[in-house]
Amino acid sequence: MQLDWPKISSCADGSEGERLLIANSLKTFNLNPEHNYVPWIVIDKNHTVKMQKSAETNLLGFLCENYFNHEPQIDQCTKEAISLGQHFNKASKPKPTAVIK
């Protein structure tokens, strides 16, 4: 998956980015139930612990299975890509650190 970072930055730093930021801030403020942490995964106005854990484990797989399921075949939603996303997420998770009080 290739992203056009200059185009993304231009959007984010411009009036369109500001408009989207405000619109999404209002959506976040109006969540019911309200969010307890970030990221708080919401698909079709729904949030569940199962959905949250699935997205945190393999975001690409989660999106392909739950969000892009009505789209025609998307190149990024191949079994290989989803498997790679799952492997990458497992490898890149930060190791827990002990808290000493």
C-alpha cells in the first residue's frame, strides 16, 4: 500500500484537514457510550471489546473483514497482506514494562 504523503500533509494542514478535524472531534465528543481511551475503534457507530482487540492485533485484517466487506476486491485485502499485517503487529508490539511504586 503506497501513500502519497505530500498530498496527505497538504490536506491535513489545509482547510479540508481543519474541517475534517472539527467534524471528527464532534463525532468523538458525541460517542455513546463515550470513549475511555484512544484509539477507540468505531465501525458503523459501534464499538466492542472484541472489535477493539481485533483491530489492535491486525488492523489491516480487521478493516478488510469489517469495513471493506462491501467493496469489490481491494488489492490490499489479500490473504498474504492480512497475514503480513498480523505478523507485523505481533513483532512490533512494545514489550510491557514494570512499574515500580
